[in-house]
Amino acid sequence: MTEPLLSVRDLKKHYPIRKGLFNRQVGAARAVDGISFDIEEGETLGLVGESGCGKSTAASSVIRLEEPTSGEVVFNGNGRGSASRNPDGTHPNDVTEFDDDELMQFRRGAQMIFQDPSSSFDPRMSVGSAVGELLKVHGMSDRHRRRAIVEDLLERVGLSASDFDRYPHEFSGGQKQRIALARALVLNPDLIIADEPVSALDVSIQAEILSLIDDLQEEFGLSLLFISHDMSVIRQICDRVAVMYLGEIVEIGPVEEIFTNPQHPYTEALLSSIPTPDPRASVGGIELKGTVPSPTNPPSGCRFHTRCHKVIQPDGVDIDQDDWRGLLNFREKVITGEIDIDQVRENVAAGGSDPTDSEVRAEIRREFDISETVGDPDLEETLSEAMNLLLDDNAEMAGEFLSDEITTPCAQTEPETTVHAADHESACLRHEGRAAAEPNPADD
Ligand code: SF4
């Protein structure tokens, strides 16, 4: 069996948080928190998620622009071939262990392109010199040979050989991204890591650059790690996709499988946000309320539980799912002290005279999309009691009360990975046990 070109295992990148006179470490921002994936030769793997989910940090940790905190990144490209492990269990091709010389060799085989091509060029350096610089760094002293290689590459990325002597400011954003591609290709790499390469470009130019990347991938036999927040871009260019949320991969699989049969609620929500050309077409939009929580203090259990539309109800509870989500959102805001009852009163009063308590209660229900009554007498009583405490200016006690009375299994248990089909996995408590009940076709 051939080894993947790139194999990432349990990769972590934590940033220490320091405080006080002695700069003591008091915590860590877990930007990337144990991700694993493979990229085969000639394959494009997409890494998708909202801004702040850790995908760019993952990319720069893979290529060691940032030092990973732990984990393994095995790169079998660049003529290294496959190799067995050392007696101590480490891998001789583990990028995280490379010394400076090995790292330089590795970077011949793995290149990165970035979102903003403008900032990655020295304005005083001609385009030809910028693209050819790496050839010089890697020992090609023959100026004429360098020029011939660069001119050829400029033509292959859709520019002209005569652009060699021009300067970056003479090119548009799309053209600069073409130059960035030429520069990434100049050492004939096996892998390109592209971090949001089209998101700063106009939609019409995006399509051109994506099509160019596709063509170049075929022509040069490249593998790609393609990072994007945009599911429609991922669908155009990727073979497989890994969905990232708050430092973790929550679902990974072939791109068509993920688009037609998403398993993780977060993937469903990302897919439902893709705009359709027909404004009348319903895509069943799932609104993800709130921002991605901080990686400094990720939620317990499943990290998505604070926003998940399918968050699980406890045993014995069976209410409308929107009410359940609303109740949990209300609970969270009360616990964090974010409900200012005087402000709610003022908002209601803006419509006329002083509001009654029942008007304030109704306003809170409206704010959190909770029905007039939730279909469970015990929960209804809990909600009512919490609102009483808020109305009595006892927000702290209301938080403690709700924290004791309302909870979800998703906040208590970290989901394990479930295999759905060949190469398709996700991590959600709703799926656990399903794999055993539904045989994996890959085992046939
Ligand atoms: S474990 Fe719970 S919160 Fe997490 S994705 Fe599944 S249903 Fe949603």
C-alpha cells in the first residue's frame, strides 16, 4: 500500500496565555486541537469552516511557518519516498522534527499561497525576480536559465513572458494571484497549501483562478490543501473536504458525499448558507446564532453545543427543537450575565407606557424564539422561575438556578468519531452507535 503524500496526525497548535508580573502561563488558546487527515498524490483536500476556526493556523503549522505544539506531519514527497518508522516510533519524514536543512528541502516540495497576493510581493522587486528568487536561494546561479524557467511559468499561469520585467503594482489582484501561483510552482513542488486564495477576488476572477488551479494541478501532478470559508468554492475544486469547528475536524469525506449527505449539524448549517441563484428556492437556511466561541475556553462536551440546531434534549424531554435551542440560548445568556432586565424593560417601554412583568416575559421569549408555552410542564416552570428571579433583579441566582435545572448531554460528553461510509466520518453524539447498526460499505 502506498503512503499518502501528506499524513497529519493529532496536530495541535496552542498559544500560551501569560499574565502578571512574572508572565506566568495561565491558559492556552487551543487554535488547532488534535486534527488528523491524509492527502493522497494528486488529490485536493478542502479545509472549511468559519473565520476563527483554526484552519489557517492548521495550514501554517503543517508547513511549519508556525511551530506546532504537538502531533505528527509526515511528508513523503520531494523524492523522499515512503519510509518505515524509526525503532523509537518516530517517522523519518516527520516535518515537525526536521532540522533547518531538512526544512529547506521540505519547502522545495511544499509551497504555500495566501489570500492577499499584494502583501506577498516586494514592490521594489520585478515580478520575474520575485518568482525566480527561490531558484536562486536553492542554488541555481545561472541567470539565463532562471529567466527561461520563470518566463515559461508566467505563460503557463496565463500571463506573458514579457511581464518578467514589470512590477507588482502594474497588475490586478487576479493577475497577482497568478504570479503567486507561478512563484509557488517554480521549484516543482508536490504539494501546494492554498489559504483562501480566491476570497479577496471578484467572483468573476475567482472562477478564472479556480479553473487555473485545476488545470495546473493536472499539468504538474500536484496535491492541494485548499483552505476556504466558502462551501461553493470547495465544491468546485476539492476531491474531499474536512469541516473544521473551533480547532477540531468535525466531519471529513468525499466532497459529493458531504454535499449530498452531510452528517454533522455544523456541516448542514454551512451548506444551508450557500446562496442559490434562484431567490425563491428554499435551501432550508439554518441560522447559526452567535460567533464561534473562544478557543481559550472552548465549550465542554461537543464544542458546537452552544450553537447547534440539533442539540440533544435530555432523557424524558421532548419539546419543539427550536424551543429547546431557545431555552439553552436563554440559559447561556443568563449565566454569562448578558441579560440586562432594565434594558429589556426600556425596550418594551419604547412602545408606550411602563411595561408589565408579563410584557417583559413575552419580550424575552420573543428575543430567544421561545414559544408562549414550551411543551413540558417542568421546563415551563423552570423558565418561569428563572424569569421571576431576573425580574426581581436576582440575575446571579437565576444563572445558578438555570445551570442546575437545564442541561444537554451534548455539554457533558465529547463525541467520538463515527464512520458512515468509505472515507466519510463525523463526530456527533447523535451518530454514536449508528455505525454498528449500519454496516460500513467499505467493509464489504
Ligand atoms: S453532539 Fe450534540 S451539539 Fe454536537 S453536533 Fe451533535 S447534536 Fe449538535
